[in-house]
Amino acid sequence: MILSDNPGCVKDIFKVELPRPREIDSPEFLAVRHRILACVEKEVEKFAKDEYDR
């Protein structure tokens, strides 16, 4: 679950259906990781912009 920069707002939910133990170098794992990090990065950029504009 990724929370937005607004407190208490859910930005996105990622259901990870990869078998355990997970191989962190598998293409499937890397794809999920990329999607999650891209979502987090957008929220961080949005927060930083809002803070800078104050």
C-alpha cells in the first residue's frame, strides 16, 4: 500500500502474487519493484514541489 502526501489517503495498493521465497533478480520481481518505486517517486516529487512552493 502506498499512501499519498495527504495524510490518510491511499495512493495505490500493490498485490504481489510472487511465490516465496522471492528471487530479487527475477524479471517479475523487478517489474513489481519498478512499479512501486515509480509510484513512491511521484509522491515524493509532489511533496517536495508543494514544500518548495510554500
